Amino acid sequence: MNDVVRSLGARSLAWEIPEMACLRTLTQVGLPLALLDLSPDRLRLVAAAEGEFCSLLHYRTDRKEIDLSAHVSRFVDYLKVKRQTVPCALLTNVEPHQIPGWECRQLPSDYLAIALAQSPPGPHQFCA
């Protein structure tokens, strides 16, 4: 692993696990928010409230249309069962019309890289 990492050069000295970057993003923006990140191969839903962190990662094995509203509703139901504050808005990289009934705020496409750059060194990072 270290050989692979070193071959990437000085710009790639550390990687942070995505959950830490998501938590940092939510904390910096302010709570209660949730983060919805949709890519061609996965759906990530994250919420942080009341000192707890919840993350759902759903891998997409096909290119079928995904029902984002249903995923968000189930995630919010889970948060209610856990007695956590329900998010009032979503940081997301999808169009707002795909998640009706939610206030959607734009998630920067490079939010993981931004969070990594701001991340202090520590055990949460994989370093080369």
C-alpha cells in the first residue's frame, strides 16, 4: 500500500476516511443537517446531531434510477427511532427536484478534498 501511495507524489500525503470528512463538513456548516452524496456507484447519507453520527452507504450495482426520497425517508425514520434530531436540510450534489419536500443546499463537488486539506494530522488519516 505504501508503495502505491508514494508513487502518487507529494500532493497525496494523507487520506482521511470519508466519514471523518463528512462529519467535519456537517460540523462546519452547522447542525442539524444531513449530507446526501450520490455518485454512479454509491449513495451516502450522513447525519450528525446530539453528539452522535449516523452514516449509511449504499452501493449501486446497476444504473437504474434510484428513489432518493425513499432512501432519505427511511434514514430520517431511523434517526427518529434513535431519538436524534431530524435534519432540517440536506447538503447534496443532486438536483432539489429529486428530493421534494427538503431544503437542499449545494454540496461542493470537492468537499472531501476540502475537508482533507483542513484536516489536522491524526490517527484518522492514512499517511505515506
